[in-house]
Amino acid sequence: MMVAQQFHEIEKRVLDACARSGRRPEDVTLIAVSKTKPVELLWQAYEAGARDFGENKVQEILEKEPRLPGDIRWHMIGHLQTNKVRQIVGRTCLIHSVDSVKLALEIQKESAKKDLITDVLLEVNVAEEESKFGFRLEETEEALRQISRLSNVRVCGLMTIAPFVSNAEENRQVFRKLNKFYVDMKSKNIDNVNMNVLSMGMTGDFEVAVEEGATMVRVGTGIFGARWKMGD
Ligand SMILES: *Cc1c(COP(=O)(O)O)cnc(C)c1O
């Protein structure tokens, strides 16, 4: 029950952020980040209306997916190792975490084998934090152009994990910077690129992210409660 209430509360806060910033609610998707959480809690979110779930481990998607309804859209949001690509291709609606051309090439290879086109986002380390994966902003256009040549990979937009801050306002410039770059890349109309997704904002800062143009927000703790292990 808690999960349902919290999910509705977050949905409402997304709507309020849309209203404040003149965004259309249908342009923002709330992803329920269910990593480390048991299937029972995902069911509660599902029954409250959640259809987009985010996980950061391939194994966890593979375990949970068969135990939940088939209309769920699974988002891979965590760092993806090339040796796990084979298992995940065809199992997700979107891979948010493409952080190297090498990884994109592997996704291309496995997608071609399965005769699929895999939708991905490029992860951008906007704040250039040492501890984070992702392209630096200055190298993202070149990577985008290279990856756009892969016929079984379709870049649908950009993702960032903003720094951990105590006041969400501190991340406004990070979100604004990525949105500016996103709009710029969109205007270039690169072949085989469909710049329509801007994935940014988590429990601590999703409202600011919506105000700054996010089309997907990834909320875990705010819906499912705290996770136990550090780094989860
Ligand atoms: C865990 C995680 C989230 C959700 O974080 P919360 O602060 O619990 O909302 C969002 N995005 C990514 C990539 C994550 O790994």
C-alpha cells in the first residue's frame, strides 16, 4: 500500500512541476526504479499504474521480467558491461546507459544477430565527476555521429546522472546544460537519430529536472523507500 501511495504522490509532484513550467504531462514519463526491490513491491507499483520500470543490473531484469505482466516497459539504467549485452538485447524498451562507442558496437552486433533495432540513450557525464560513467559533453556529438551509423542501434536521446547534492537547485545548471545540448543535437537532424528522450532527475531532484526539460525521470527511493546496500 505504501508503494501505491508514494507512486501517486510522485506522479502528482511530476504533474505540478509540469504545470509550473508549462510542460505537457504526457511529455514526461515517470520510471519506477525498482533495483534491489522484491517482485511483490513491483506488483504494488504496477497496480498503482506504473508501467515503466528501471533496473541497473541485467540479471535482475531477467529474473523479474517473467514474474510480472507483459505490458511492463523495462528500462536498463545502470552501467552495462559488453559481456552482458547478449542477454539484455531484446529484453528492454530502452537502454539509458550507453557510455562508449565500444558498447554501442556490441549492442549493434547482438541486435543484428537477433534482427532487432535496439533503442538507446547516450549517457553524458555533464558534471565530469570522476566516479561516474558517461561521455564528456564535448565528446558526445562525435560519439553520436559514430553510433548513428550503426543500423541496428537507434539513439533516442540523452541521459545523465546528476551529482548527489543536498539541495536540488544545485543541479539546475546541469539539467539546463544537457537540455541545451539536446535541443542543439535535435536541430541537427542526424540520420538514424531520433532525439526525443531526455532522461534526467531522480528522487532528490526530479522536479527541477522536469522544469528543465526532462522527458523521463527515474525515481527509486521516493516510490519504493530506501535501499539497504551502499552503491545500490
Ligand atoms: C538508482 C538510480 C536511480 C534512482 O535513484 P533514487 O535516488 O533512488 O531515486 C536513477 N537513475 C539511476 C541511473 C540509478 O542507478
